[in-house]
Amino acid sequence: MANKILSPTMLWGDFDESLPTQCTILYEQKDEKKVFRRIRFFGRAVGDERVNIYALFGMPLNTDKVPAILIMPDASLTADEKLIQRFIERGYAVLMPDYRGEWADTENYTIYPESISYANYAKAGRHLDFADETAKETSWYEWTAVARYCVSYLRTMSQITNIGALGLKMGGDVVWQLAATCNELSCVIPVCSGGWRAYSGINKFGDATELKMDDERYRYLAGVDAQAYAQSVLCPVLMLCSTNDSRFDADRAFDTFARINPDLEKTFYFVARYDGHVGNTGMNDLDLFIDKHLKGRAVFVPSPVEIKIEEDDGDLIARIKFDPNGEVKYCDVFMAENRLESAYRNWTKCRLKREDGVDERVFYLDAYKKSTRVFAFAKAKYSCGFAVSSKIAVKKLDAKYNNQTEKCRIFYTSADGTDSLTIGKYDKNVMAGCFLDSSIPAVQVMKGPFGIAGATSIYGLKTYKIGDEKYAPSENALLKFDIYCKKPAVLEITATAYLSGVAENYVCNLRLPGGERWTNHILSAKDFKNAINKPLVQFCEAVSLTFTSVDEFYLNNLLWL
């Protein structure tokens, strides 16, 4: 079978999931409402050995029947107790395995036989991104096999009714494979998993660079990549993605979605400006979707928004169309310019031009007069509470439009609200490395001393605006901004440069005196140093600017001098 190109059907057609799982409870905690366990059970056979799966399990008590969610975490993480507890409280049984395997300073993990040691994420090597023999000799095959036996384990429990699968980041890639090869699922939700891993570093709307094809690439594309499985998915799908995901090209995410059988219920949502994370709206979609497909509740799931970029009476506009079966409560259109690397795009909200009937609206795309390409996507929230998005549309600009804009050296004031700002770091108040704490607004504008407002976030603040040609600094420009910080603190400012396809961080640590006052600061590019203390040459090399501190701060009036 070596060097054979295996389709999903060929790869999984003879998979044996009939072996007994033989669960062992390592730890159990009960209260009046729920039970929580640390467990071990067996996975697939590898010769005379079995994969020994470690997992966390919990479920509500005092109920005869309960739906279940299988959660596949990101491959670099293990099971997350906080996320499990959240879904137990919402009335679900939850199984979340560790599939990353052996990990430093970790006592409990899934144990793989030595012959497939590459199933341990830390030892994956080429088995992660290459199919050197067949797709079966990859980490992904072993991880999906773990997921298959997780479903088998859930099916041994008489209380379990419907089963859904939630996959986070690389766990989402596993769930794509599971959804196409396991007929026991009632729905799946891949999160921040858009497929096309083989195309890493090749932008969809980039230059003429093409994927260099050989037998190995054909094997990987046919038997590993998520888009190969999307067309064979057997159950309803909610796809949640982030527009600035650094792990894959967000422009390709909708291509994967489009491959899903149109006869299945499916929908799509983009989280604007986030990098591999989901906030309140996406989590609300998730809750509604699983309530419908696992609990049988009546929930209207809208189709994705339709979008076209075109000219309208001399203006560059985006025309969007809603699902006519639902009532739209609000909608937004976001625009970005020129940047081919989707992870570094500056997404800004667009102005409404007019409403065309009940189900169509037209938004201005106020592009910079020297921009050569514009990107746009739309999102809409319906009265049922569900929010959906469109694909990312693109148009090359080869004409002049009435609403084109001039260059600007001011790239943020509090009058902009939270537009063009996003989270600086995802290092706290995050569940399973993916879901933000819904009780805390991610970015907000608050009043500081003298009633002057500024932007603030417990996660820090980031803007991609400095990577836009409209706001790009001139040679030897200085960065000026205002900061309010009540007590003395250190503000870490990071300029991320992107040259020759490689991102590099340059950091400036600024000591703030504190006090009930705004202070203004002026920095040069040479104030920012990389890991080997080399200074940033020019701000125009940067694609993003990030402000973080352990202490609360407010930011305002960013501009170039």
C-alpha cells in the first residue's frame, strides 16, 4: 500500500471500531447536579497493542436521557475542564480526550504504541504535514481514530442520545475527518479550521505562486486535508472561523464550506479581526446550533449572507442579500485593502448607502485612491439570535470611484470607537485556547481623566491599520499616541514586521508614571528591538501594532509625525 493515494473512503473503509472500549474511572467527583470523571478507555488496535485513551468526562445527573458533545481540543493542548463544565451546565454530557499524547511534566495523557509514536504531537515530525507513505501513516489518522473510539465509548452509555462533535483549531481538522467517516453524529462544529493545510504560505489571491504537486502532495490533499472530507460530511455543519487567523488563509475557508453537500443544513460565521479565537456571537451560534440538533429545539439557522462587490452610480459598493426566511436585526460589512496575507488585514466597518427592499442592502466601500484591490465580507444577525457571514469577496480596482479616499496620518482616535481595534494577546480569560470569556467585553471605549475617552481591553489592543497604504508612515516617521494609566506600569508595544514572508516582532517597553492624567508619547522605529536587540529600520515595515500591560490602560490619538 506504500505510496498509494488514498481517498477518504479508501482510507477509512476498513477501519475497525468494534473492539470493546473497557473504560476505567481514575477519578470521580459528584454533587447534586453533575458528575465529573477522569477516565481511560481503549482505542484502536495496533498489532497486539491498543491505544490507551485518556479523557475527561462529565454529565448532568437526575436525567434519564442526555445529548453528548465530543470536544476535540487543539493538538497542542489537552482537555479543558472549564469548557467541559460550561457545557455540562447547559445540559450536555461532554467527553474531551487528550490526543496530543506524551507531554513534558504531564502525568495523564493518551498512550500510543511505540510503532505509531508520531501520534504524540511533540514527536509528530513530518507525519503532521506530509504523507510520505500514505495518509494512514500520519498523525491525523491516529487522532481521528481516537475520535472514532470516543464516539464508540459514548455509545456504550445508555443515557446518551444524540452526539455532536466540536473541534478546535487542529481539533477541527480531526472533526472534518470524523464527520465524513462516522455516521453516529447529529452535527459538527469545526472552529478556526478552514482546511487547505497543504497550501500553507500560498495566499489564495496572491501572485502566480502555485502549490508544487508531487505524489506526496496528492496523498496529503486526498486523504488528510479537511476540504477533501467536506464533500463527504454526513451531518449538519456550523463552521466558525476568524478573519485574521495566522494558521491558515481565511480566504480559503469558504471554499471548504462550499464543498459540503447543499442538502445538509450548513451555515458559516466569520469573527472579525480575531486570530484563531471566538467571542460571544460565535459561542451563541454554537449554543443555538447544538440545541437544535442535539436537543431537538426549534431554531432557525440562516444561510450565509450573499455578497457582491460592484459599482453603483459611480461608487464602489458591496451589495448584500439576506436569507429571505428570517428577520434581520442588524448587519455589518467589513472592508480591507491590498493586503494579500489574510492574517494581517485591517478590517473596518463600512457605511450603509441604502436598503434595497427587505432582503438587500448596499454599503459604501470607501477604498484609498491608490488601492489596487479591495476585500469585503458581511455578517448579519437575525431575530432568532443566530448570526451568519458571507464569504470574503475580492475585486481588483482598475477604475476611479466617487467614494475613494485620501491618505491619512491619524490612524485611531476614540471617535472611531472600537473600529479597527482587536485583542492584543490571547493569554488570559480564554477557554481551551479558543473561546474568550463571554462576561468581559473584548474591546471597549471608556472615559478617562477630564472626560476624554480611550480604547481599553484586558487582553491588550492591536491594530492592523498601520499596514494599510492609506495610513502607512512616511520615511523616518515618528509614532505619537496618548495613554492613561492610573498607576505606574510598563506598557509593552510590539511592532510586527512582515518581510519576505516572515513575521518578526520588535518590542518597546515604555514605563508609565501613572496618575489621573493623559500622557503623550513619541517613539521612533529604532526604539523597537527584536530578540537579538536589532532595531526596527522603519515603521513602514510593520503590519500591526500591539499594546499590552498587566495593568489597565486607555489608548487614544495614534498618529504619525
